[in-house]
Amino acid sequence: MIIREATEQDFAGIWPIFQEIVRAGETYAYPRDTSQDEARQLWLHAPRQTFVVEEDGRILATYYIKTNQAGPGSHVCNCGYMVAGSARGRGLATEMCEHSQQVAVELGYKAMQFNFVASTNEGAVRLWQKLGFEIVGRLPRAFQHPRQGFVDALVMYKWLG
């Protein structure tokens, strides 16, 4: 298994993962009907860098890293991570988060912030905390979960510098 920077051609392997996760509507605040072209822009072109986790030529997971805010906030990055349903439980999110922190430092970022973590995404919240992220904010009923209704969104943060 390798983590490498994504290419335009990799989007064919990223799209099914993106589509599966976004259509479920449980973790990302993207419209559930996000088109393939919109997804390509959001995941591959808008971020500073995008990476894939590949095994035997198959993309199992992906993440992006981007500057969270401009100007005086540009030392803080933001990341988004997605793992294919068929590849969950293998530690790929841990590997990507650790990798992204190394990349962030190499790119000159001093901190990483997750802006909008659905409180119902308990596995991610536990993992981010295990990896040193703190819950620094709670947005009451800010995320509309498809089954649980309005739930809190968390702001999570880690100083890297």
C-alpha cells in the first residue's frame, strides 16, 4: 500500500469513493447529488494537494490538504479524508491523517483544523482525538444527518508547529 499525490487520471478511482460517502450524507456537508464535475473541482482542483492510497493499482482512499483561511490564517491547513466502504477497518484513515500532518509541516503549516466534523461520526472523532486533535468548538445542530436529524458539528484542531 502506498500514499502518493493524485493525478487527474486518478479521479476515476476517487469518484466512486466520493460518490459513496457524499450520497450517504452522514459525514460531509456536500450536496448529496454533487455531480462528478463538481466533485472533481472540490476534491482534486480546489485543494493545494490531493493524495490517494493505492494497493495493487486500486485506489482505496483519498485525502486533500488546503489552506484553511487566507492572510493571517494561512498557517493553518484543513484536510478531508475518504475511505472506500470496502477498505474500512484497515487503518487507512490513521495512515492518511499521519501522512497529512507530515505533508502539512513540509508545506509550512503550523496547525491543522477540521472545520465541520459531524458529532455522529464517532469513529472519526475518536481517531482524531487519539491523533492529538482537540475539540475546540461545537456548532449546535449545524449538521443535518439523514437519519438522526440535526446534530452538532465539531471544530477540531491540532498545533503542529
